[in-house]
Amino acid sequence: MKTIAQSINTIISRKPFLAELLAEGIINISSLARKIKPELEDLLRKPVQNGAVVMALNRFIPQTDLQTTLRIRKIFNKIGDIIVRSNLSAICFRNSASLFERQLEIIHMAITRNELFYTFAQGVYESTMVISSIIADECKKIMKEEAMINQSHDLSAITLKLPVENISEPGIYYFILQNIAWEGINIMEVISTSNEFTIVVQRQDVDNAFRVLNSILKLSI
């Protein structure tokens, strides 16, 4: 029969980075004990006392998840330059049969001007363009027959060039977004490819976001 300690190890192993937060002492142990108690009782098939869960959590040694964190930090030590683009707009439209055709018009306009920033993300029901603000009015004219959902201006994009190892290591994006969230920075859009990760933020947040991301590059192994 499993012990409380063994069952806690099973639960925490399913939750990436929870062990790291435990090790750093930034989780309220009593609150965590109450949260995982129902799952723990399901595993043990018997009721357990909250105090026993707290005691087991205090004794927990998170070795596996800390090894995962070290692997992630090694990847972040290989990140290339941080690229910042300013004066951007994000415009979201409801998907339609004609949206893609009008998107092609914008692409043809954008590729003739190398200084422009343009990206297009298509979801199930809506699509968003992130573009240089200088062509926002032109884009809206092209899309005038489409249903606009919302628009945001005065944005900046920050791009990280990730090493190829990032695609096989879980938690890379979590690590980035966790650090951004802890600083209270609102992310307007997220754009990613295999080896690039871009966040779009409001102009007033770009300096703080850059500082946070730059600090990731200085992580020691």
C-alpha cells in the first residue's frame, strides 16, 4: 500500500514546476495540502488528516522537477538576441470565406516594404493581424467588408530566438510566461514558430518586459 509521501510524489510529478515552487518556499503549504487532499485520498482510498499532508509536503524533496528546471535553464543560456519592434497594431476579425483573400492583399503590400512588421494568426472563429501601425489604416480599408472584433494600438513586440532544443523540452513557454506574469505585465498577443517566441505588449510595458526577458538570458546553470 502506498504511503502519503509516495502518493504526494505521484501527484506533484504530474504538475510541472510545482516542485520547484515548493523548493523555493513560495507556496503556502497549508493551502496546497487542502488542494491536493481529495486527490490524495483517491489514491490512498482512505481519508487523511490535513496535518499529515502538511508534514509530508514539508519533507518532500523535489529532485526530478529540479532536474527539469536545470535543463530548461541550460536551454535559456543558449538564447540569441532579443529583438524589439515598436509602433505596432493588433486587429482582430471574425473568420469568413473572403478573409484569406483580403489577407493576401495585405501580404503583397507588406512584402514590398522591408521595414514593416506583419504577422497573421488564424483561429477557429477569428483571426488577428499584428502589423506596423503605419499601415493600420490601409489594412482596415482592405478589410472594410470584414467584421472587426477589436483593435489595439501603440504596441511593441519582443522576440526571443530559441535554440533548436526548445521543441523537445516541456515548460519553455511556461518559464517565459511565468516570469512575465510575476511582474504584472499584460500580454496582448503571443506569436510562435519552431524556434522563435514573440510576445506583444503595450508600449508602457515594453521596457519592463525586456528587462524580465533579458534577466532570463543571465540565468546561471
